[in-house]
Amino acid sequence: GEDVEQSLFLSVREGDSSVINCTYTDSSSTYLYWYKQEPGAGLQLLTYIFSNMDMKQDQRLTVLLNKKDKHLSLRIADTQTGDSAIYFCAERDPNDYKLSFGAGTTVTVRA
Amino acid sequence: GAVVSQHPSWVICKSGTSVKIECRSLDFQATTMFWYRQFPKQSLMLMATSNEGSKATYEQGVEKDKFLINHASLTLSTLTVTSAHPEDSSFYICSAPRGMSYEQYFGPGTRLTVT
């Protein structure tokens, strides 16, 4: 099965950029996702990237994919207090819809 | 956009009772839904795949007789925790992919507390 790993904590000052890193193991073509979870809530899909892409940008979010190293990152520009949450990286099984999640990175935005 | 709802949002029950959690896709049909369990400050653990018209597929280590899943229609899957114990207390989240889309939508979760 897939094994997805993330750093656990990130503290960033308001207005700075945040970079959250993730590594995955499956080399097959698949989708990779970033989800945001606020306390007591479900998961909100932030963005996704297909494994044949290198980069994707969506407003303040930039996803970079290094296929050789199986490394995925999410950059949040101009981080705001509302960005404080847990961010999960997930890899989709290429044979079905199952997702494997990383442990989640807790992002704390300080004033 | 697509929305997945769960009911109830939270529930407290006594040990030995059963609790049913509903997961609904509100504006699309879902032949497949997934049930996850999340412990505090931990990641999501996939419990089972709910399949409309057939039996659910359980992940290794998940007791199918304890966590009963019924995919009653193309928009509804239910998870029943039978003979609940305090260790079943957790946050249960469902998700549903929309057709062949890359998107998988998550419900808001159900907080179960067993006393």
C-alpha cells in the first residue's frame, strides 16, 4: 500500500509564505491531494495535482511535484490567521478511489 | 459544488448500545463511499469501502460485525457501530468520489462518544 509522510508542525508569521512538505511512495500515475481540516470539522479539498504535472497554482496556493524524489509541497502565499489548520497530503490509489493520508501538518499562524 | 453531509454531527451513547451514522451525497450519486476513523491529533484511517448494491469491503483489522455498513441507495450510506465500547469513541468521516472525477468530497464528520 501507499505510505505518505509529512512534517508534523509548522509555525509561520502572518503575511509570510508557508511551505508544507510531503513524500509519497507509489510510482504509478495517480492524483495527489492537499486537504485542510479545521478543528472539529471535516476535510476541505484545497487543490490536487496529477502525477504527470510539475506545478499547479491556484490563487495563493502553489503545488510543486518532484516525481523523481516523490516529493510534493504546498506553498501558501501571504499566510493569514484563517490558514491555521491541519493540512493533509493524500495519494489516490491508481486502481480505485482509495486515499492514503499523511499524518497531517499542523500550521500555526502567529501575528 | 458537490456536498456530502453526515448525521448526526455528534452523538453520545452508553456502552452496549448501537449507533447509526448516515452519510449522504446531496447533489450527486455515489456508487462508492468511504468511511474513515480519526483519533485526536491523528490522521484518517480508512475503515471500509461502501458499495451500492453489494457488500462493503473492510480494511484489514476492521471488524465487519462491529461496524455494519449499508449502502441503501445511490446517495446514502450508513455506518452502524454495534455494541459500542468507550474505545469506539472517535471522529468518523465519510467521503464520496463523484463519478470518474478526481474530486473526492468529505462529510463534516460525526463525533461519537461512548460512555
